Amino acid sequence: MTVERFRDEVVDYLTAAVGDGRACPAYGAILTPGLYEHAAAWQRYCAEQGFAGLHWPTEFGGRGLTRAHSAVWYEECARAEVAPYLNLQGIVLAGEALLRAGTDEQKERLLPPTLTGDLVWCQLFSEPGAGSDLAGLQTRAVADGDRFVVNGQKVWSSNADVAHYGILLARTDPERPAHKGLSFFCYDMSLPGTEVRPLRQMTGDAEFCEVFLTDVAMPADALLGGLHEGWRVAMAVLEDERGSFGAAGAVSLNRRLDDLAPNLDPADPVTRDTFAGLLSRGRALGHLLSRCDGDARHAPVAKVMRSEMDFGATERELMANGAVAMLTGPDAAATAEVVDRFLYSPGMRIAGGSSEIQRNIIGERLLELPREPR
């Protein structure tokens, strides 16, 4: 099927799904707790109708199309303001890792239920003492016969409280250099010794969790990729995460900029200058994403540009709405949404790799500048 014909099919499908209420409203990369039931039902329906795992092989529940077809799906979902999947951690991160590095048995067991939403995933990478410095993580997975015994703590794990599985990065050889002694696992969240504690954010929601792993007996077949090869698998996952914005994100970005413009005071030179800066950065990012969609080399550029521009746009949106003064006025409900976005936005400068880390990656890997002193 041509991409053009497929686009028409997607538009018709989404129009019908929005009209009958099946489609779940868009919520970004992180599943909002209150939308879980709707999002899970939407994922299941999309899988039944052939609109999930579009470029995945048919033997694992996909449709066997191309990544270009998947990009069309994401783009049209963005236009329709519909969630393209249940959560990023399952379809994009775990799914792609399994397709790249999984055994046939792992793919057959884990990929189909991921597409239908029967398996929800979370990401078990960051730790209290090793956030952006992922190579410094201390969670241990010690080989013991046909199992690994896992001990450690993870944090900022989105949707871990509803997840059935997690992609886990743990240290399997403490004697090797930091990034060479890590292994990657598909971790069953129901294993005894697993404790999940939601973290209350300043928005009042609890989308993130901390996870405690205490003497967990994890089956050896949970290993994804080779033993001590976790860094390679994890780096590909992070490129998927940082590059997931894509051309679809440009659609959402341009809509947000267009929505922001009417609320600004054109007579204020500071406002005009600030908005002109946001607009130029947003349009530049949109063009970059449209030209380089799927090119992992541009993922850190897109990530830092989006995170910083989102924060600036939200800050300007708050000022334009006079939020503090309006919280008790007739527009209080609308303004509360603006305040909620403002309180949420600083976290996106950290999630998926902080802006500082992204700038280091850009300088060292893309521009080939000298490495930052350690």
C-alpha cells in the first residue's frame, strides 16, 4: 500500500473513531493516570483494526508495512489530537528493543500482548544517584544458576504503578568499566521483592514512581541482548526515546504556537521579542523534524530544542493569561490548565536526558568537540 493511500485510510479511521468516542485524547509520551482505561481500550481497538505496530512483522501482530507508514500514523494522530499508542515505553522503547535484540521466544511472548495493550511497560533506568549519568547506576543483577538476583532502586519510572513489565538496566559485572558491565532485561513487575511507590508531583498527579528491588529472583531468560551488552541496547532505546518527537511532534508544536499568538499583547515590545524568538525556534525545529524524521543523529538536537522551547512557551502562556490574577475569576478553569502545564514543564528539561546532557552529546558526538572534563 502506498503511503499516500494509507494516509487517506488513517484519516478516515481517525475521523470515525473520534466521532464515536473510541479515540483516546492525546496526552503526550507519558500516560496520564486518569486516562489509563480509555487509553488501554483504544490501544486494543487499534490492534484489532490493524492500526498498531504498523511496521512490525505480521508474525508478531504487526501489519508488515514500513516506518514511513508508521510516521503517517503518528502525524495524523497529532493532527486529530488523538493518542497514537497506549504509552511510549511499551510501543516505542520496549517494542523496538525487542525487535532489534530479542530472541524469537521473547518476541513471540512479549510483542503481541504489547500491541494489544495487555502488557503495559515502564522504564527502569534512572536511579537516585545516577540520573543523567546512566553509566553510574548501582542496581545489581547477580547471576545465580538459571536466574539473576536483583537488588537496587529505580526512580522517575513513568506508569510503573500500572506496568506489567519494565525494561531494566542493571550492573552484572562491577569489575568492568562503568558502561561495559551493564546488562538489559525485560523485567516482570509481578516478581516478589518488587515494590512500586508513586511520587506525587507539584501538579498533584503521580505519573512517576520509584521502584525498589529487593532480592528479586529474575529468570535468566529475561536477559535481552548479550550478557554485559546492556549499554549498547540501552543507547539504542534512548535514541528511540529522544527521536520519538518526529514530524508528528512538529504538528503539535505548530498548533501550540498558533494558539499562543492571539493571547499576546502586540503593543508590548518585550512580548513581541519573546514570541518572535519562540516562533523562530519552533519553526526551525519543525523544519528539522520534517527533513530528518527518523534520523537518530538529530535526536539530541530535537530533544533539547523541544524541552527548552516548551518551557519558554508555557512561561509566556502563563504570563499572557495573567494566571495568578485569573485563578479565582471566570476563566479560572482554563487558567488552571495553563498553570498545570507550567508546573509540569520543568520536568521535561530532565526527562529523557537533561538539557545539559543533550548539549554535551551534541558537542561531543555531532560536532566532535573535546570531551567535557570528568
